Amino acid sequence: MAILNSVLVIAPAGKVGQAICKELGKRKDRFKRIAAFNNTSRGGSDAKDNLLADLHNLGLETVSGSYQDVDIFRGFDVVIMPLGNHGLYLQPQIIDTAIAAGVRHFYPSEFGADLLVGDNWHQRYYKYKTITREHLTARSKDTEGLGWTFVEIGRFTECSLAYFMHTLSDPFDESIPTSRQRTYRFNGGPYTWSQIFSTLEKITGHPYDVTYVPVEQVLEKEARAKEIGDVDLELEASHQLIQGREGTLLPQPWDNGRFPNVKPKGLEEALKQAFGNPGMREFLGL
């Protein structure tokens, strides 16, 4: 059996990246090496420097360079890539550089729906995620021992980070080559949008004026966005189509039972915790 011992996190300054790095810092005794990637091609800022200093205090090292610098990736077992929508296209390049450095396992930016459900594979919102999956499959044919982990958390899983961390410590059975190419599905509850909005109203004390629009109307918006080249509008329409067609509901089997120590919170408890965060309340104008 083998486990992942040295971890490099791409995009540590993003919301998901920060959360992952902080959780890794809490578990630093489980790993030989944990590092945050400082992409110097994007320049620096005081906020970025302060964040990297905070991560250093948690026990993470910083490696600095560009996504073309092979030497930066040397010495790591796994690269985690919690990139946002506008950075997803970079993943194949990062994968190739890391493979050249000897990295053999990747956590691409998934953290959501099962791309094999319904029309998800063809949605613009998931375009670069599908390209990344195809690239990993192609590279596995010329790179012995290449593996990946897809973490799918569906529409709503408050405890997704806890599950995510457990997958890093989940060993591979080296006698089974495909054990390095794995998918985890963690179900957070079959909540309807009506339940979600009514719970939000209860917690925030604010009414929500919810409008459900026909699929045809969103398809027209998507077509218009493509015609005028508005990527953000196209992503918005694509995301609406995914949610409206229940593309974020995960099919069984689910993997929650593999990690019984993780105790998921219910919808109301999780939302109370989220909306108790001052930053979240300020963002929403509450």
C-alpha cells in the first residue's frame, strides 16, 4: 500500500486554496512536505505576501516560480489545483510540467458535480475540467504510474474539506494499477432549491424573491453570450442550465461511508455557520 506524503497546492490564495492549505497545516505531522505555489508570473502584493507568511506560520513552505519551471515541482508526490473558473485552462500545462518533474498524482479542480451526469460533459461551465480529464487520460498512456483523484461534492456538502483531507491519506493498492485513478462522491443531502431558500430566509431573516425561468430562456441567453463573446455571461447561463437540470445531484454509489469519522452537518446548521462568518455577511450586505 502507498500513500501521498508530499503535497504542492497551486493557487493557494483563492478561497478554496486557502481553506485546503489551512487544513493541511493542521495535519502537517501526517506529511513529509507541504508547500504553497507562489506564481511569480502574476506579480505580488502585500495581501499575497501576508497570506504566504500566514501559511508559513502554519508549517507550509513556499515555492516560487512559473508553471513552466520544472524544478519547482520536483520532490512532490501530488499536486492539488483548486483553480477558479478563469484559471482552469492552465491545468494541462501544469500537469505536463509536474510530470516532467516526477509528480505522478493530481487533484484537478473538480469540487462539484459528476461530469458524467446528463449533459455536464458538454457544458461550457465544465469545458476546461473535461479537457483536463482528457489530458490526464492521454498522459496516463505515456506516463507509468500516473494517477488522479476526482473529488465530487455535488450541490451542497458542508463537510467537503474534511472528506477531501481524508482522501489524501487513503492508501493505494499498488497491486491494482487503476487504484491510482480514483473518484470520490460525497453526498451532502438531497435538498431541493425550495428547501435551501426557505432555510436561508429563516437564518438570515431576509425574504428571497426567487424566479424560476424556463430552460429555453437560458438556452437563448447562452447562445447570445456565445455570439457576442461574453465568457462570463456564457458561464452564468451554463451554470443555470446545470443547476436547473439537476446536474449537480450526485449518482450513487457515494463514498461517505468510507470515512465514518466525518460527521456531516445538516443544511440549517451548515448555513448558520456560513452566515455567522462576518466576511460572508458583509459580502451579502446583511
